[in-house]
Amino acid sequence: MTTGRDSHVGRERPPLAPLVGQSVAILVLYAVVGAGAGWLWHRLWDAPTGVAVDGRFYLDLAGLRGEFPSTGWFVVVAAGAGLLLGVACALLFERSELVTLAAVLVGAALATYLMHRVGLSLSTDDPARVARSAADGDRIPARIEVSGRSPFLVLPAASLAALAVAYAGFPKRRRERG
């Protein structure tokens, strides 16, 4: 026996197709920007040099100074991309905040992966491998790399922070329903 109206009566679930479309659009956006960010990371980085000695690769003094910028540029580019993508997703995709949040999390991981893979694919070969067949004193450019695991969290963290700020700062615009 029920009295009154059930709380779920009169409420319609949103159609699933637009939510799936929104998720796919977010993933595609993150994939494209992630690949572009990998290209930008590689372009901003100046490869340090080293020398081959007895079949081994050693960074020279200038190379030792230039080793950090690889990770530093990765962090800078990832933070910028994450912030822009988070704000864009919050403003462009307003159908469902929870779907947007889930897609942004997956998209940010995908973008980080693609950024890293594209940057590595544009870089030179592994200098340790090149040094094995090089003559002593040959100059060899270093390979772009990321030190540690924490830089891989920058793009997802920046995306989530931007999404949160955008949701808090720009209330959801409600469409008139007739």
C-alpha cells in the first residue's frame, strides 16, 4: 500500500545516447590535445648532449644542466593542457557533471599517456644504445624523458582542479523546458 506519489514517478532518466556521445567527445578532445602536448613538450625541450667513452654514454657539463628541463617542460605543458581542458569541458559539456567528471578522469589519463608517447617518439634514440657503437668522444644527444612518477599526475590533477573551479564559479545554466 502506498500513499502519496512515489519519488521516482514523474522523473525521467536522461537518454543514454547523449551521455555516451558527450563522453566520447571528451575522450577525443583529450586524445587530440594530449598528442599535441607531446609535440609541444618535445619542441620546447633542448636536447642536452653527452659523449661516448668506452661504449658508454656520459652527459657533459652542459648536458647535466640540461637534464632537468625535460621533466620541467613536461610538467609545464601538462599543467597548461590540463587547466585548459578542465575549464573547456566544464563549460562545453553541461549535460551531466558526473559523466563529465568520469570522462575527464579517463581522458586525462589518456592525454598524459599520449603526451609521453608522442614526446618519446619524436626524441632521438636511446643514447646508451647509440654509445655502444660510437667512437670515443663522439657527441650524442640525450633522449627526452620524465624523472619519477609524479609528473604523470599533473595533467589529471590540473584538469580536476579546473573542473572544480569552473563548476563552483559558473553555476550550471538551466535550459528552459516546455
